[in-house]
Amino acid sequence: HSAHFQDNLAGIFVTPDGTVFANSVWDEGDQNGGIYRDGLTVGKLAGHKGRGGQDITADASFIYALTENGVTRFNLNGSRNDFPNVIYPQPYVELRFRGVAVRGNELFASDTADNLVRVFDKSTGLQLRQWSLARPRKMAFDPQGNLWLIQAPAAGSPAKLLRYDAAGTKLAQEISGPAGFDPSALCFDPAGRMLVADNGPDQQVKIYTNYNTASQSVPLATFGA
């Protein structure tokens, strides 16, 4: 697989050594989930053909990839290592989950079909709790251990990034943006800065630093258009 690269990327996760795990909904070369390092394809997610999803994450032991209606666990080399209890809610809804993150022994997933954030035991796959959130999308934990979630826009409700503690209590800080602000992904860099990909008219990465103390509408810096 050293030459093939997925035809699109819906979500990526980068490890400290620079390995990239990528997920996509479909790939003509049967590589919905790919593993990349140093500019080369070094593996793919086994049995992920035709079952890709919108996001992916990992920890020191496993890869966790969204599928068309659930979450699947893989070893770091891409081989399958399914949860003892399969995360595949019913009824089937295509692309039910749009964001995923892990912290400690818990896996967090944004369920856009039921407008929920679901929390699972990442060892067993059993659901532990949930909380309501309209239009949840991708997510990431900040260095303080709080969860930031993208809330997609709707008529009369612009997109935002919302902050929760791990128990599901909403915190005061929010991120908003200019007209057309369309956050499609977020992460935190090694310096603790929040990087937000804005797929709206600005087409740029917005960078925030003092998100701990106040809501933000203007980034510290931007990258791109």
C-alpha cells in the first residue's frame, strides 16, 4: 500500500511521532481508513472497506474509527480489535456519528441523529452516559481535560464551539465567528493553542489561545486565506 492514498479525508488524527490515521466515507481503492508516515502509506484499517466515517482518533493502544453507523476499534497497525460490545446504535442511520475523542478510559462520540453526546467505556464498548446537544459535530479535549464540540449551524443559529467538562456540564466559554463561520475540524497543538478549520467564506485555520477565561469571537491569528 506504499503508493495508494485515499481519495478524500473526512477526519485525521496525528500521533506524537507524526503517524497519521485517516478516515473517509468512501475510497475507490478500498482504503477508507489509511495509516501514513513520512509521506508514505504504511497501512490501512482492516475490514473498513465501504464502512468509513467522518472522524478518527487514537490513544497509545488503539485506533477508534467512526463507521457508517458506529465506532470500530483497531490495533495501531490497522488490524481489527473489536469492542466486546459493538458500538452500533439502532435504528441504523447513515453517518450517525460525526465526531470522536478519547480521554482516560472513556470514548466520546457526537450522535447527530439523536442530538446527543454519547460516552462509552473504551475497553468494553458499553455506554456510560449521554447528554443532549443539538447538531453536535467534531470534538477535541483541551489541555485542561475539557471537551470542545462543534455545534453545526441551523436557521437562525450560527455555528459555535462549545465547552463541556467530561461529565457533560456545559462551561461558560464559547467560540463564535464572522458571518458564514463554518468550523469543520478542531485540535490543540503542543503549545496548547486551539486550531479551528473554518470551511466558511474565510477558508482558513483560526488560532485561539485564551479560551480558558472568556468566550472568543476574534482569533489571535489565522493561517490561510
